[in-house]
Amino acid sequence: QVQLVESGGGLVQAGGSLRLSCVPSRSIISINDMRWYRQAPGKPRELVATITSGGSTNYADSVQGRFTISRDNAKNTMYLQMNSLKSEDTAVYYCYTQLARLGGFWGQGTQVTVSS
């Protein structure tokens, strides 16, 4: 089992920036693929960004060039730096990972609201 705790959400004006953090309860950041998802009201949850155990990153087309996923192995923390925020980025953002034989784990989510 693992618990994932997100933080860093809030209210920001369009064009602004926020940095989200995800801290697992176990030291898995450096050895697991980690993902950020988001879910806007009335919409399905969507994958935003992935960082693999090898350090490769992938982004949804809608955030490419604006968001950056990263990790600090020493702090066992994953980040999502979000720049040039748009109103359509408003959503609850979730941290996610999978553990072998245990399945997937979600954080509780952190609300990001972008005002236009």
C-alpha cells in the first residue's frame, strides 16, 4: 500500500503559475512511473503528464510547453510546474502510481482554479 498526498493547488489568474507537489508515504518516486491526472466538473479524468522511473516525461497535447513534470528523489517528491495557466486548466489534480501486484493508487486531489 501507499498513500499519495498532493498539495499546492489554489486560485490563480489566467497567465499565472502554480506548482503542485505529490509526496508518497513510501520511497517510490525514483523507482516507479508517476503520473498527474486532472478532472474538471462534468468531464472524465484525463492524463496530464507522466514521469517514468527512468526519467522520461510525456505530456498531454493540451499542456505541452506549459507544464513540466519533475521529481526530487532525495525528497521523494514529484512536482507539476504549471505556467501560462488557462481557465480550461481548472480541475482537481490527482497524483497516481501503480505498485506491482497491488494495483493503482490515487491521492486525494488538489483543486486548481484559474480565473479569467
